[in-house]
Amino acid sequence: MPALPYPAASESLRELGRRLFFERRLSFNNAMSCAICHVPEEGFGTHTSRTAVGLEGHLLPRNAPTLLNIAWRPRLFHDGRESSLADQAWLPLLNPLEMGNPSISHVLEMLGADPEYQKAFQAIFGSKQPTMSQVGEALQAFERSLVAAGSRFDLWKYRGQASALTPVERTGFDLFQGKALCSSCHVVGKDDAVFTDDRYHVTGAFLREASPAAAGSSSDEMATSPVEIELAAFVQAVRSDLGRYEITMDPADRYAFRTASLRNVELTAPYMHDGSLLTLEAVVEYYDRGGDAVPNKSPLIRPLHLTAEERAALVAFLKTLSSPAAAALPTRLRAIP
Amino acid sequence: MKTLKQCFTAAATAAMLVTGLGQPAVADETCNSPYMSRLIKGQEQFLHVWTLGVKGMGDGSDKLVTVDSDPKSKTYGKVIHSLSVGGRGEAHHVGFSDDRKFIWAGRLDDSKIFIIDVGTDPAKPKVVKTITDFAAKTGYVGPHTYYAMPGRMLIQALSNTKDHSGVSGLAMYSNAGELIETYPMPKDQADIGGGDGYAYDIAINARKNVLLTSSFTGWTNYMMDFSKVLADPAAMKNFGNTMVIWDLKAMKPKKVLDVPGAPLEIRWNLAEGQDWAITSTALTSKLWLVKEDAKGEWQAKDVGNIGDPSKVPFPVDISINADGKGLWVNTFSDGTARFYDMTNPEKPKQVYEKVIGKQLNMVSQSWDGKRVYFTSSIFSLWDKKGADDEQFLKAYDWDGKELTKKFELDFYALKLGRAHHMKFSAKSDVASSDASLLTSRR
């Protein structure tokens, strides 16, 4: 991956950020931490629901994205509405659906009253009482340390280790760059690869949730429970998610979402902004059939006419993007008392 | 550890008493631990209902609502007291301390536990202690079942602080509210049959030295809108499929039983020569029997459907008769109470059913089985929406053939909230306090 344009943060600042990241008292009812939605063992996202569950069970409309390699993202969120990790941290802290704190002071006073945090802030910033920007800086320093590169693909492509990929995986990469059109958006450079153009496109992948039965039809993966009509009484109304448009109000941005980086993608199921596709196989199948009919869809999302072997090769390639660091990080981070 | 050992010595004594006296089994006055004293064999005077606050309704707070349940009283069938504990944290189950003087009332979201004095004046319960560090101290989230042990409270939680999944465990507290010990649920322990780590209910058969547990799901699912859970295959994978036989004295898991579909409440029939437990599975809508086979090995057996499983009736609370021969089974989706003849536990037979409301969760019956109480709420996010979201306490008389309504309280009209778990109480001169209490079930 390219070099980072930031000076490395001090060990003590990263450590403070780590503590804050796992801190359940950072939510109004002491039940949520950043790590509850960005679970280290689940690729710093969540596998156990399509979209994240927040404070008091508020269901968020979007899937919790991975925070691995987040340092390289110039714009944050599926709709790119934020650009600074330090500022971003305050959005979940104050969002009534996520951590629900009633005010900034409420958070700062809780930290300022805790002897352990007092000590840490004193040592790093020279004052026992934290400020808003210091909390953001600490979380940012921690998040920037979540680097997970050095995948088998990197060894093969950028380190000249020819045997690091199998022939099938190499076929998959050829398709990724060629016939399957993937790299037009998931960019692979000459010297490094972040697997995203950090732009917004309409792939059309989202759930039509008028009813659970209808949701089931957006992918064959989804027919699960024996439940149909009986459920009517339980169902809540759902609003549509218009993606980038909700920030720009430009009709051309309706249903457009930021291109996801595909590094460590094997770890970040379920997929897309709403977790509507459960497996990599389902994602590849979705692109292969040219996606669903939605207004504004990118012209690059069109039937690809891949064979079953080609689809399997693409999936095999995507799985070569997993980094050994991604597997090792959770244990290391939790081991610190 | 000396204290814990004492606790199990007492447990063993209790077990001996049961055998020695050859008492008829089990009782309801429903769902109390065999270590609990002062069972009410006569008329329950008060009904305490642990109620979930609803945002914008009244004070919005979770509360313990006390209802006069004595037909001879002037305020019979009326709310006589309401104790707001502050905030909403997914109020759920409650349990008595072994001396029946305190109710431990828990919340599944913020994991707070309120110890409430109902012994001094059951008409005016009072919070005496709030445990706020359950999650921080145990690593578990969602304290669910409160099971009295001699001088102790054993708590089964539903989730954990690490990933909010269903992997959880048991925590032993002193009656004073201090954590003594935790016991993780078995997970992937090949030597005892695996285990999924999931947790739900506790039920003890001291004579057999067995603690039996069941398994449900984690925070992410029970705090998610129910229609979303059912439509989310990533979430539907995360339900418990096991029950666990524990060595009670050693507090060690001994055998994992396969019981697919989220086995929930467990009820023992502790009568001599019976020693079986029954549970229902929420997702597969079945009754399962746990019993020793001819070789003395504990086995779990599917003993029949509840309603039509294809319609997802969703069995929830169950309540067994004092003689172990009858069982109430509530199904949530169709709001129906069903009564089963359990004379042959291998072949439970449904003999009665009645629609109680649009949705139905908890059931509690008096010791003699003649009075049965029902409430409506399961979880704030699993209850039905709109007009189907009825919230009530309904009291009935049961003559063995028909339920006859005595009174009904609309918890929304009264601006109380969602009605969940119930416990009975009585002024001390009414409660029985003889040793036969030790024969009571769970």
C-alpha cells in the first residue's frame, strides 16, 4: 500500500485511543463501545447482522464497515460525508441511534472523572481534563494503527513471489482486471493497490424491504425462515437509503455509495452498504448478472457472462487479499489489560 | 471458596430433605428455585410485574408495578404501587432471593440489576441496591435468569461484552450483591459433546446433582427488531441449539444435549421417580423432554409440536403444575395459552387452548393451579407493532376445563409500559414457611 501522509502517532496516544475504542462507558447507557459494532474478530465490522444494531436496539440503516486500513480513506462513511477520523469519532458518540450521549461535556466529564483516564490525558496532553479534539485525536491515532496489508496478493504482485498465488487465483486476478471490469472501480496500481477509487457509484445492490418476503428475493441466499404472512404484525416501515445523494442532493448521486476497498474482504461479510449480500459468491453472482434494475446504475454494472469456473476464480482471487495482520490484531489488542 | 462449598453443602442438605420427606414434587407459584423459602400455598396478595418503560409514555422508566391480587381486598385487581427504577434498559426477568425478601430485577440492555426489598412491605417495594458493574466485572451482558441458591444468587446471562453474541455464562453473587464467581457456558468442548456457548435459563434438580441450562441468543438479536432478525440470515444463524447438564456440586458442565431451535424456559418435575425436565424451543415450536435413559445417561427427546410449527407460533413461557401433571405453554404470535396433560411426559397432550390477546409471553400460576396470570411483552423490539401491540396483565381462574377472566389491566392505558415477568408476594403471616418449600421446583 502507498506510504501514509501522516507522521506516526506516539505509542501512548495510540494506547489511549485503544482504551477509548473498547470503552463501554463511552455510550449513554454503558452498553456500547466502538468495538461492539467494529468487532476486531469480525474484521472490525459486524458479521452477526446485516446492518449494525445501536443504542437500545436502534437498527442502523447501514452495515458497519471495516476499520482496517481506514488511514488510507480520504472520505469516510458509505456516503463520504466526513473526512477526518478525529472529527468522525464524535458522530457515533453523539448519535442517539449509536452511543447516544446527550452532550460533548457529558462524555468529557465522564473521562475527566476517571483516575486512569486522568493519568493518561495528563501524561500526553499535560492536563487531566480531556478536550473534544484530544479524544478525537486519540481515537484517530488508534484507528490509523489498524494496518493490514502484506497479503498473498501483495507478495505475488509487488514482491515478485510467483508461487504466492495459485493458477486459479491468477486467473481470477486477470478477470478482475479484464473481462469482469472490477478494477475500473476497485483500483489496482502499478506499485501498490488500495482496491478503491474512493468515488461513488450506483451498483444497485440494496434490499427492497417493503416486507421480509420481498427482502428475501433480492438474493437466493436469503430465503431462510419459514415465516411469511404471520409476520405482518411485526414489521416496521423502512425508508430508502439514497446514499451520496443524502449529502449532495444532486439527483445524479441517488443510490450512489463509496467504492469499498476489497482488502481483507473475506473478513468483512455481509457485503455492500446494507449487508444485503451475504457471501463473496453472492457478490460475484450479483455483478455477473449485471445487477438489479435501479435508476442511475453505473454503465460498468452490466451482464458479464462469466462461466461458473470464472466466478469461482474471481472469488478465489478476492480471498488472496487477506492480511496475516488482520488475523493477529484482535488477540494483540485484547491482550493489553 | 469456603463459602461456595458451604453453599453446596446446603444444597445437598436440601436434596436429602426432599428425598427423606418424599414430598410431592414440584410446585409452581411459578418458577421458583428449590432453595427458596416461604412459598405461598394460599392466596397470593400481591403481584409484582417487572415492566418495560416506553419512551414518551408516562415517565418512560422501567418499573416494578404492584397489583393487589387478593379478591377479598377493596383494591383487588388495581395497581397499588409503581416503583420507577430510572431509565430504560430492557427490563426482563426477576427472581426472589432464597429468603424471599428481595426481588432481583434485571435489564438485558444495560445489564443493571436492581435488588428490591419486597419483604419489609410487599405493598411498597423499595430498591435497596443497584448493581451497575455486572458487565464490567463478569464480561457477560444481559443478566437473564435469577436463581436463588442458599445465601447466593445464581445468574445466567445471555451475551457478552466482547461481541454481543450469544456466548455467555453464569455468575454467582452473594445475597449482598457481591460477585463471587463466574462459569462460562461450554463451547466446542469435544469431551462433553461440544457446546455453542449460548445461555438462557437455569433449573436445578438437587437430588440428581444436576443443574440444567438452555440457550437463546445474544444482544445483537434480542435488541434487534424481530421482523429484521427473521429476515436477516446473518442474524438467524445466531441462536442456541443446546442444553447443558452440569454437575451441580462441582459447577462443571458434564454433557451437552442437542436441542435445536432455541430451548428457553426449563421446568422440572421433581416428584419421586419422575425427575424429568421439560422445555420448549422458540424457533422450532416443539416440546423437549430431558430425562435419564435406562443406563442413567441424561438424554433430550423431541416429544411433540406446539401448534403448527410452520405458522411460527413461537412458544415462550411455560408453567408446570404443582403435581407435575399439567403444563401451560404460551405461544407469542397467536397470543394463545395452551394446556398440556403431562401424565405421560413422553407424550404431552394438548387438552385446552384459549386466545388471551394479540400477543402473549409470560404465565404464572398459584400453587394450587386455580389462578393463572398472563402478561404480554417479550422484548421491546420483538413485541408486535401498532394495534397488535397490546400490553396487559390478565388474571383468570382455572377449573381444569376453562379459564374464566377475573380482571384485566391495560398497561398502555395506565401509562405503565410493557408488562413482563410476574412474581407473587404476601404479608408474612400468610406465606407458608415450612420445610416442604424445599420440594418446590426451580
